[in-house]
Amino acid sequence: MRWSLATATASADERSAATLDDHDTDDPYARTGRMARRVVVVLWVAILVVLLRQREIISSDTLSNYVHVWFVAEQVWHGHGLPFHMPVLAHGTALAFPYSFIPWMVAVLLWPVMGEWSVGAVLGIGFLGLLAGTFWAFPEVRRGWWAVAVLLNPGLIEGLLFGQLPFLWAAAMFVFAIGAWRRDRRITAVVLAALAQLTHAAVLVPLVGATVVVRYRYEPNRRALVTGWIVSLVASLPAIVLVFASPVTAQNSIIYSSWIELETVALRALVVAVPVGLVLLQRHGHRDKVAAMVAGILVIGQLVTIPISGMTAGFSALNRKPDPVVASFPESPHFVTGATYRVLTYGDGRYGQYAVVRAGGRLDSEFFPESLHRRSFPNLARYTAFLHSRQVDYVIVDDRYRHFRTNEQSLLDDLAATGSCVDGIAVHHVEHTPTYDFYAVSRTCQPA
């Protein structure tokens, strides 16, 4: 979308760049800004090297990418064609591409050569693309403390360390669209905005719409802005349809889904809001000192919110290995290939679910947190109905799952202890180890 806060090339005459040049050695903030920028760049390079050296990056959102890329690659490279459905997830109702067609297909094409490494490579490409797109779209923030503030953007940090591969690619396309619009390359901008929304409709459709609404007041050619937005939105309709067709949408209430959507969009909008905010500060005559303050606020804010943001998992992804307990689930003598499993784990980055699928099992859920249903059930009848609806054959409960404080394992134990048939469900406790419990579920029993 077009931003007339500054032209594509910043200049002091427009007040879109600070009066002092980046190389003015008499200004202490300019000198420290250059030094801080170098330090942060070196830090990002080190993080990328450490992160991408791993065959499997295990963080909050990474394994969803791995399982989809693996499945599609298996189908494509074994001559079965491009799949639409993904029967190994959501008890057979999942979609192979609920989003992320472009980046996942890039990883699929690289899979024969790189295997799991292809997913990390595509994640890194998305991150670097977002950085390059941001500095190209907003040249005003390329120098000193302004660049440092951009590089410390929480949206960037979380996007990489959480493994938000589809979002990084979609956001990169969108900031390149902004840069193209600012340079009056409107067709290119509309195409890129459409691709961004096609890649991650759930986040980019509202983000692009919000950007257009904010820009509308200042846009000199409002008709072009609205027309371009509508064209990009119409082009992204297939991706929007897939969002509502995905099983995770039907598995949650409208209120819960809306809250998750609002929270997600608000947090990830920072990838655009931070550079735009910095440009606005420049337009109001603020100097490097203010940019340094913004950078400091961003750092402090992220440190303070670590307990609630989940960034502990993000930083641990830098050197995280597969959890040996959950990775051993398929080694159980009771594991049955092709059966549907409900895998309840904690603190493993969902590696237990990934291990079960790679070993030939199916999951009752997708990899999205809202699909895993880590909540208590109001009564036994609701739980048995849940097991029926998800066609669960086995439930594996990691001992650490108790941290979620749900009543699911107690319900399983109650059903197993009675040995009776409740609403067509019977549970047998087939294996108990110091680290996990294995339950078999029969959905065809008859009451005595």
C-alpha cells in the first residue's frame, strides 16, 4: 500500500530522514548507533547459523511445517501427485495446504536433496526476505539506531525463533508490496499483496485490510488504493475458503477462534507497525536519541514478557534436541500403524505428535494448539462423544502433561478402572511406564 510519509529515497528536505548524516562523527548517537547496528547484525547472523545447523528445528510452530512438507514430499516424489487432503492428521480430514502453499512447495522441491534441512532453509529464506523487504520498503530506517530498532522488532524475533515459516514468507511479500506501492509500481504491489494473503490468509487478510484502512486517510489516490486492495482480496479468496474448510475451524467455538485470531494478528502486525512507527517519528523531527529509546523499550518489553510470551521455547530452539521420551512412543509394543492416536504431551514442541505420524500413525488433531484441545471436559459424556468424533483408537499421555491441569487422564483412568462400556466407548490401560501411559480405546463396544 502506498505510504507518502516519505518517498522511496529518504531525504532531509522531506524531513523523512534525520538531519544529521549517518556518518557524522560529531554526534554520539550516530556513532553508537552504527556500532549497535553492527553488533545486532552479527548477533542475528550467529542466531541464524546456530538455528539452521539443526536438521530438525524444534520450537512452538516448526513441526507443523515439517509434517506437512514431509507428507507432501512423500506424495509428490513417489509419483502420487500433489495431494489436497492429508489423512494422517485430524483423523483423516486435514488439508495438505491449509495455507503456506508457496513456501512449503519450495521446501518440497528441495526435500530430495536436503530432507528435513529444507524446512530450516526455507524458514531462513523467509526471515531474510522479511528483513530485506522491510529495509527496501522503508529506506528511512536503514541507518543507526533506526535500523537497530527494526532488527529488534518482536515480530521478527518471534517469527524466526518460533518457526513461523508461513507468516515470515507472507509478511515478506507484503512489505515488498508496500515498497512497490511507494515507488508507484502498483501492479507489482497488488500481485505481491495477493500472494501474501494467499500464503497466510488468516493473518495477512486482516493485516492488509487494516493497513489500507489506516492509509486511506492520507492516500492521494484513494480509488487506486481501494481498487488494488479489492483485487488482491478477490485473488486471495481460495486461501480464505481453505481457512474455513480446515478442520481446526470447526473444532472450536466462534468466540474462541475470534480471540485467537485477534491475538495472533495483533502480535504479528508488529512487523509492519514498528517500521511505520519509526518513519512517523522521523517525520515529526525526532532524532537518533528517540530511535535508541525505542530500541531499548523493545528489548525491555521482550525480556519482561518472556514468562507469558513463550519465548523460553523460542530461545531453547537454538539448541534443542528431540525429546527421547516422546520420540520413543512408536517403539511401544502396542503401537499400531494406521491407527488414530491422541497424543498428550508437554514441553516437547509437539515432537511426540510428529514422531507418531512419521512412524505411520494418524493423529486425532492437527498441529495447531487450538486443535489439540488441551482443556478439561465438563463430564464423561462429553469426553466419550469427543473420542467418537475424533475416531480415537489410542491415547498416549506423557507424564508431564499434568502441567496443563486438565481432567482427561483421570477420565481415562475412570473408564479403564470400571471396564464398562459408556456411550459405546471402552478404555483399556495397556501400558504404564515411568514416563507415559498408553490407553486403547474401543468405539464399538456394547453396554452389558
